[in-house]
Amino acid sequence: MQKTVIMDHPLIQHKIGILRRKETGSKDFRELISEIAMYMCYEATRDLKLKDVEIETPICGTTVKELSGKKLAVVPILRAGLGMVDGMLAMIPAAKVGHIGLYRDPKTLKPVEYYCKLPADSDEREVFVVDPMLATGGSSVAAIQMLKDKGVKNIRFMCIIAAPEGVERMKKTHPDVDLYIGALDDHLNEHGYIVPGLGDAGDRIFGTK
């Protein structure tokens, strides 16, 4: 059963508030995206399984907890998803990183894969697909389907800001993928932008227009 988690941590909400401001420049925007991803990663990995391990401290032997089960991978959707990778790796430095790139065909308006490079054992990993924005859901739905087509079975999706339309599309198309969302906004406008949103995340991360 799919799980949808809307983050309510005060630090996440505070930093998203700064992120939204139009006067926030690219340097601060990049740093905030990374920090928010780090805090969200903490919340999104809360249910990872642990195992008991016997160790020796300088004082005596004892039993401690270590992560068990599947290893982790982070797969950003290019290009804006790149902004979330460093924050994720700060929390899970042993994770492998893949990349998936999509563009929208101007005639069919459907997403087309132009780049995909995944860790060789992705089918054995818990894969976090990351993208700052979930608007219509077109790119995210397509990226996750491409990963499934390549044998990836355990997928979670993480975004900083989402529109209800994108969330519903993800739930309908990929009901087996858990969603981790920093803030759920009001709606999409006629141009497909999230309202109130924060504009184009890729342009604001990389300083392009």
C-alpha cells in the first residue's frame, strides 16, 4: 500500500519558506535545496530495517544496531534533481548515485528518455528518485516507469514541493511507490506551474533563464 508523507518538521517548513522568496539568489537557493533534501532524507529513511550486531567498545562487548536489508541508491531526475543529491549523500554517504534525463517531445508532449545511467545492482537496492518539484507528474511518472522497465523494484519518490494534480497522478500510475513531500501546494496554473510554488527550480538552482 502506498504511503504519502507530507513533511511537518519545523526546520523543513522554515527553509521552504525562504526557498519560495523571489529575492533568494542562486547560491542560497542551492544551499537550501541541499539542506532540505538532507532533512527530508532523515524523515524518509525512518522505516529502514535494522539488525543486531555484536561489537567491542573500549569498555566491553555489547550489541548495537546497524542497517540491514537493501542498500540504497539516489536517482535525480535531470537537471533540477541534481540539487538534492549532496544533501541526500550527507545522510547516506554509502548510497550509489544514478541519473535519469527526460525531455518533452514538442509534438506528442510525452517525456522521452535522453540519458539513463544506474548502478549495476539497482534492482537489489532501495532507490530514491528525487526532483524538487512534482507539478503535472509527467516527468516523475515516466522516470519511475523507466526504472521499473530496467528491473528496479523498490522505489521511493521525494520532492520538495508538489501540486495535488501531480500527487494524484503518481498515486494512480505508481501505487506501489511511497511519496515524500516537503510541502503540498494549492494547484497548477494554466502554464503548468505550481501555485504558490517557487518558479522554475532548475533555473533558480543553476542561475539560468
